[in-house]
Amino acid sequence: MLILLVACARQIVLKRLRDLGLEEVRLPLGSTETDKHVPILVSPDLASKKNVIVFFPERHTDMGVLSYRVMGDEGINIGSIVNFVQCIMKGPPPPSEVTADGGSDTNPNAALAAEFLVGRPGIVIANPSQLIWYRGGGRAVTDREWLCMPRESAVHEPMRIDEARNRVEGNKNFEEHVQYIFEHVLSSEDGDQPLCDPRAKIFVIGQEYPGSAALQYMVNNWMGWRDRIRCVALINPQHSLEGLFSTFDMNAPGDVAEREQATDFIARRTRAYRLSHKPLETVMSGRTRLGCNVYSSGETLYEESVFVRCWPSVLDWVDVCRYSVTFAEPVTDEVPSDEEDGKSEQEKPKTRSPRRPQTEEEQLTARFHGELKVTGEGAVAEA
């Protein structure tokens, strides 16, 4: 009975995502319905989008599902990516400060401000979980669903995975899947036409290991992607800053330069969210290990629900990075791991508190981010 309920919920989620306009694409590209393939979801006008949000979910949930637990307790849209996708495709308009002419000629973000008004970003929903091809059902399944397949008896082992028959070329594991998304969906390594504009700016949102795999791919191929990746948001990240550069030769000038550039990008345009009982966006420990600021997601119990609670904050931040090329994460002091719980309210690290902006562009970015409020003729005050 539980398997049937899960299957029904999964189909409802996919139907609602298709109703929002998402289309299924089979990987490898060109696969037919009967070929071995891994499905992903993309927005219908992806090729015309100048900005593309790429979402890498975690490894064990069905495509489109964030948490069956939340779906049962709070609703299907909340426990899936339906609300997340709807907000991207039909979200609120840009702030009134972003005018059609893009602001003054001296504003370095003028062109981006104009682009903001052109339309919403495109979407690519990767599928690093359904990587096992179930020949009996003619579809890709997760490892959990594979273990629930009917067996000869309750004491028999699950069906054996045949690496030749049950794996999909170029998508045999989540690392290969992440690489395929970058090299064949977002760009084209073999000269074929990619699904999206090869000049489009990329905004990466990734959960746990697939998210960290996306960051690793970006670091390993930094020179080819540094001009396209605008920001990275990680949910329950599993990498370490040192581990990202473990294959770099620190005696090679080229590797040293790439590491410095990539490290700077991670510090300025990457952030992470993790499980915590603290309010959303409270600064947490982990900056030294991860290389970027770490914030509380507001979820207190289940890692699978972290993105359920923090995706509005993630999209708000993505919009800031999308509009402003000069925006950078504030440098926060390293918080002692879990030691802030015993401190007084005055001693605890506060939610990010940026300095007062000095330039017109900085003021506009801060107002867009909701951190300041206008008090009069160009004057600002901390909110």
C-alpha cells in the first residue's frame, strides 16, 4: 500500500510540474522512449534564456520530490519542488528600483538590470537519483525503488544490478550525471547544439553530494566556466575546500592561479545552508572547511527538509547575484562549532549584517536585498 501511495504522489508531482510548463528531456540526448535513459525536466524556452537556474537534487528521492514526509504532513506542493519552480517561472516582479533603462550610465549593472525585466530565468532540473534502468517497467528508478522491487520471497536478495543492462551511458552515477548536464545540456563538448544558450549565465543550486559534485566539476574546469557561473548555493554540502583542489599541482603557476580565482569565487558568490534549530539565515560554523558562508536553514530535524525551508532565501539570493555582478557575500568570522548554543544573546553570532552601503549601486543592491530601507532623499537606514 505504501508503495502505491508513493507512486501516486510521484505522478501528481510530475503532472503539476508539466502543468507549469516543464518538459521532459531524455539523457543521453536523442534517446527514444524505449531506449535506456535518465529523464530530466527543463523549461520549454530554455534555448532563448540568458539566465538558467540548474537544480541538482539529492541522490535518493524521486524526481521532483523533496520530502515525502513533508508532502504527507503539509501538502504535495510544499514537500516537492512545485512551489519552487512556480516561484521561478511566475514569481513576483523585480523591485521598482530596477527600471527599464537599467539605471544610470555609470551603473556597472545597467545591462543586467535591463535583462532582469526581459523575463524569468530558465530552469534545468537534474536527476541524480533515478540512475538505474528498470527493464521490466521501461523506466529509470532510484536505488530505493530498486530495493522495493518484487522478489521471489521475503528472504531473497534484491535483484542484481547488471552494469551493462541497468546503467545508462554517461549517467552511471551522480558524478557522471552532473558532468553530462554541464557538458551536453548547458554546453556542447562534441559541437552539437546544446539545449540552452552556450552564453547563458548559470546559477547552480545543489543538494548534498550532487551539489558538491557540481562545485567540484566547476573547480576542475574553472577556465571554461568562470565566465558563465554566476553563483552556487549548496544545501547540506559534503565537500571541503582543501578536497576541491586535491588534484591541483601547487608548483604549477597555472594551477595556483586557477585555485586563487576559484577560491575567491567560492568565498564571494557561494553560500551553504544546513540543518539547525536557529532562525533562517543565522550564520553557522563551517566557513573555514567549506570556503563559503554557512547559514541556518531553519529546519531543525530532518536533512531532507532543509531545502523545503530555505529555498525562498536561496532564490532571493540568486536574484541578487543575477542582478548585481559586484555583489559579494560578507566575510563572516568563523563560528565555533555548536558552541554558540551556550552563549548569551549578546554573544551569539547574529544573522548577516552588512555594512552600510556607500555608493548608489551598493545602496540599490542592499535595498533590493531587503536589508535597508529608504528614509528620505537618497538617505538610508539599517532595517
